[in-house]
Amino acid sequence: MAVRIVTGLQYFFLAYTLAIGLAYLLLNLIALFAVRNYMGEQRYDIFLQTFSDFEPPISVLVPAYNEELTIESTVRSLLQLSYSNYEIIVINDGSTDNTLPLLIDKFGLLRIPESYSRKLETKPVRGFYLSTVYPNLKVIDKENGGKADALNAGLNAAMYPMFCSIDSDSILERNSLRRVIRPFLNDHRTVAAGGTVRIVNGSEVREGHLLRAGLPSKLLERFQIIEYLRAFLFGRIGWTPINCLMVLSGAFSLFRKDKVIEAGGYKTGTVGEDMELVVRLHRLLRSKGEQYRITFVPDPICWTEAPADLGTLRKQRIRWQRGLGESLALNLGLLFHPRGGLVGWVAFPFMVVFEFLGPLVEIAGYIFVTIGLVLGFVSYRIALLFFALAVGLGVLISVVSLLIEEISFHIYGEVREILGLFIAAILENFGYRQLISWWRLQGVLGSLLSRRAEWGQMKRLGNWARPA
Amino acid sequence: MFQSFFDDPLIKAAVVFTGSLAFTALATLFLAVVWSFLEHLKEERSRLVRKRWLPVLAESAAGLPVRLPTLGPMDEEPFLVLWNHFQESLEGQARSNLTDLGVRLGLERKAKRMLRARSGFTRALAIITLGHLQDESEWETIAGIAEKNESIEGCIAAQALVRIDPKRAAPVVVPLAAKRTFWPQERVAALLKNLGPENIGDLLVRAVQEAPREAWPRLIRLVHLSGRNHALALVRELLAAEQDPEILAACLVAVRQLGDNESIQAVRSLLFHPSWQVRVQAVNALAVMATRQDLDTLVRLLSDDNWWVRYRSAQAIVWLPFLKKADVEKIRSGLHDRYGRDSLERSIAERQARDPTWQ
């Protein structure tokens, strides 16, 4: 009996490793075609005239908590966005540093009486400010309630039918709003669109705008670029053609305000409020049988700083995994729902089996095979096959992602950079991936224990925010 | 020993699998490097074309005599992209100088050849070039592409027709603009704007009347581009006869855009419409034409159930040209409704922030 269990487990781990690898490979291949199509369409853009009067106005929401280092630079870069009609709403979520006084001082803020439509419950708002210098800049000062609460306060105050949530440390391309609004203009069923967020480490940034993309020198940051290409970029683009995209980055996403308010706004008390909102939109719109699209703009239009040290990276990954767990648990009704379509029947199970439980199975597999090899209940043949699968598929997927990147966006175009990333794609399989899985496993446990959510503050170097 | 090791089918599978993966990974890396190299070559060629031709295009647009460099077959595509870009950014004599340069370079011949290319991008480049050259010889082909091709290439073809001959293009393009609901509205608007009201005439109004009702709100938002008289006739007629809130709201937006003071009675009649979307647009329209007699109504609307109606009414009041700050303050102090007072206070503060000299 014990032998049967051991043999069964061996084949289970082998099959799981093969399945997850092939699934990602498939997503990357779908992404290859999707990106090629997209790039083809984009080439026509240079010839098409637009009439900017018809661009829908957008409210840009910037939740901020203790962001005195970067907030001025962020707001200044947002004020330079190329778009015909938009407002910027910074929500100071009870910062304990100089975020608010700095904003008041630098942007000539004037406190005005508070009057807005409170469609969503939030922590009390302490003040409402308007810039006397920049007519489209507003600031809400409120009691601390977390990022989701801050976004809800911003949603209450937003004047326009579309809103864009961005992180206060995001670096946007000047035309990012023009890019991210496009899916809404091309298809009226679109309710949400995520902008592609790229890693800024190693790049040259001045006054909140990217001048030149580059490769960071530290291996840890390069690993994250590879991981990013493989899972967060092309892995997600792969879901878009079948309208199964379940994750949009909170760093830069655009939503139809009416749909989000109808869904109840951002869920407070969660750590992954951005993902939870997207999954909830899927669930609610599917259950109503509404036609909708949640899509992704593959161009690199938003850049953000990746953790440069292990401690920050660990916190980030634990938080992300917890966010994933909460999003899935809160919307479990979508799983195999009769009206769930491909999201309920394919993407949601994929998220549960591979994304949420993946680290558990992966770590268990490594432990089982290693201990089994030492104690002799797993043969070296099985162990060899297991590691060949895990590492080999990992490298292959990473390299395919690298190829798609070269074919499409060509950001790391120097041969030296491609080789650097190729080496990182191999090396990350020996320790880094396992470490990430270990931290994600801690996140799985955290989400099961469901500790209270708080602002996911990251230790930032903020080099890009310093004046030139 | 090694022989028996590799005889094991599982080991064999692991080795073959790893070997294949390693080979595929290396082959993929090779492809990535080759691709990157080709892209690099392409970029380099574009850069050289820009370097060689930018001064020529600039001088030519300024009407200065220029010596033309040779335009090799490999440089045609990047040059046409550049030339068309210049065309888009220039007006008047400069644009026509650039068109003359295009004729001297034989772009017409090249574009006609490219019009039959297999690549969609090359075809689009040819269409747009013929549009800028105002070459009518391929009119039927381009009109055919506009009518048959529902994708973005059709939109590009429509744009080229408008450039070649707006008058002739109008009967082809206006019905298409009304019919192709999936063409982005800001692009359709650009097409209609380039056609000009003198060429659109009543074509757009007729297209609205013939379109299915669900398309009306979208088309009414464009109707001001067909000229004031045509637009007003349609909007006034719809305001008098329609019940659909979406259509009414779109008409009210048009009234505001057109500054149609004669519709004031119709606007007033919609200020207490059951749909808040209609009420908001009615207030917005009234804001640009209100007289003293509308003040009481606007003050009443400060107590509306809907926040947007209250806020827009408050904004309308504070920007009324015949009211001074003291008058608005007096209205505020007389308000009993808390929500209305909040809205007015906010709007007063907003006006003060925008216009510190307001007295």
C-alpha cells in the first residue's frame, strides 16, 4: 500500500510539473499571436487621425500613504500626460509623514467645502483640496483606511465616467492614457483594461518620465524581469483573446466607473483589491449575462520599481499570494458557475490549481523528491526526470517569453542584454524560483489564516524621483 | 555502467527531454538574437532615411529649391512613412510644396504598385500616400476598400477619399461613418470634420434617420459636425418628439455644443424629467443660455435627489454672468436644503480658486 502511495505521489508530482509547464507554454504561444496581431494594428495608428474632443474624460486616482519622497514627482509627471480631458485625484490615506503639507505647498492647494456623491462607504474624509495652479488637480485627505478605502473615496469624488487607478510610484509614458483608452473606443463592451507594467530598475528616468529602458545589473532584479516576462506579461496576454483575464495591475488600470460602483467598488480589508475587483466584475457580469470585455494593453506604458532586496521581495510575494487567495475565495461562486463561461470553467480552476496551490505542490514535490532520494523511496531516475521537467520547462518558457519580447516590443534589444537575460533565465531555476515558491507558500498560509490587510509598502530607492 | 544507466527508459526519457528542451531553448535564443539583429538593421535603415531626407523635406516644405537624393527601393517604405507624417503635420502652401516633391519623386507610381501588395501595412501606406497626393486615378479601388473592408484599413481608405476629393467622398464616407459602429468615434469625428459641413450637408441627418434607433445617441453626438442649420433642424425635431432618455440627453448635449438659444423652452421643459441623465444635460444646456427668469428653477434644482443635478445646477448658478459673488452668497445663505448648500459652497470655492478676481 505504502509503495503504491509513494509511486502515485511520484507520478502526481511529475504530471503536475509537466502540466503547469505546458499550460504556461501554451499561454505564451497564444500571447505570441495576440501580440503580433496587436502590433500589426498599432502600425496603422500613425495614419489615423483622431478628434480629441471625442476622447472620454478620465479621472486618474492616485492613492498615497506616506509617499513624501515620490509624490511631487508623480503628480508632476501625471500633469504632463498627453490626453485631452482628465483630472488627477490624489487620495492621502491618513499619511503620517509630510505627504499632504508637501502637496499643499507645491501645488497651491486650496481647501474647499466637501460635497460629493457618496456612493461607496469610506473612512471619514477630512478635507477636500483644489489646486489653484492646475485646474485638473484635486486632493482628498482622509482617515487611514487602506488602499481600497482610499480608491473608493477617490471614486466617490471622481467626476468622469472612466477612472484609472495608479500607484503613486508608477512612471507613466506620456501617451499612456491614450493607449489604455483604446480598447474602450474600439469595443464598447470593454469595462476594464490593464496597462502593461514594466520593471524600471536599470532604466534612465528624468522628472518622472522614462528616457531609456535598460537592464539592471543585479541578478535579483534580472530574475524578476524574466519572471515578469514569463508570467505577468505574456502569461496574462495569453488569457486576453478568450476574455479570461483575471488580474489587472493596480499600478495602472482603467475601468468604467459605473460598472465598478455597481459592483460595490474596491473591497476593503483585502490585500489584493485590484485583482479581487477584476474577478468580482467577471462574476457579477457573467451572472447577469452581460456582454463585456476585460482586456490588456500590451505596450509598455507604465514602469514601476521592482524590489532590489530579498526582504522587500519576500513581503511583496507573500502579499500578492494572499491577495490571489482572497480574490478567489471571495468570488468562489464563479467557479464552475453555469453562466461562468471560459472564466468560470477554465481560468478560475487554472488560478486555483496552478497559481494558488502551485507553490504548495511545488514545494511539497521538491521536499518529497529530495527526502525520497536520500531515504531511497524515490529512485534517482524519477528524481532526474522531475528536475529535468521543472528546470527544463522553466528555461524553455522563459526563453520563449524572451523571444516574444524581441519580436514585439524589443525593449532589451542589445545582443548583450538578450544574452544577460538568457543567463538569468537559466540561473533563476536554481534557487530563485524555489525561494519565490516558498514565500508564495507562506502567502497561501497567510491567506488561509486571513490576517488583516494593510498598505503594502515597499522599500523604494526612488532614484528615478530625484530631480535631475 | 554508463551503458546500463542509459538503457533505463526513464533515464533515456529524461535525457532526451532535457536535450530537446536545451536544443529548443538555444534555437529560440538564436531566433531572438537574429530577430533583434534584423530589427536593428531595420531601425538603422529608418534612421539613415530620416537623416538623409528630413532636411530635404523641411526645405521643400518651406518652398526652397532642393537637390533630391536617390530613393532606393529598400528606402521606399520608411521614406513614405516620413513623408506622410510630414503631410499630416503641415497645412496650406507647405503641404502643397510637399505634394509637389512627392510628384517629383514619382510617389504616385510607387504607391499604385504598393496598392496591390500582400502586406496590409504596405497597402495602407499606399492608400494614405495616394490620399495625400490627391490622386484620383485609383478612386474606385480605394472606395472599394472603404466599402468592403470593415477593419481599420477601410477607415484609412475613407480618410484617403476625404483628402482626395471631400465633395465626391461625402456620399461614400458619411453613410459608412454612420454604419460602422465599431470604428472608434473620435476617428469617425475626425473624418467628418475633415469633410467639412459644406460637403456633409444633410447626409448625416439622413444617415441618422435611416440608422437603427440604438445608434442614434452616438450619431447625434456627431451631428454638430454637419453644420449648424442641419444639426439644429434634427435636434429640435427630436427634442420635441422623442421620449427615450438617451436620445434626449444626446440632443441636449448637441444644443449646448451648438449654443442654440432658441431651444431654451424645450430645455426648460426637460429640467424635471424623470431621468437624472436628462436633467443633468438639461441643466448643462441651460447653463450657457439661462436668463434671470431661470434662476429660481436652478435654485430649485439644488434640492434635486441626484448629486450630479445639484452640482451642475450650482456650477450653472456661480457662472451666471449677471450674478455677482454677493448675489450667490445670498442665495446660499437662503438655502434650507443641506445638500444644495454643500453643492453651492463647493462651486463657489471652485470658482474662487479658478478666478480669484471674482467679486
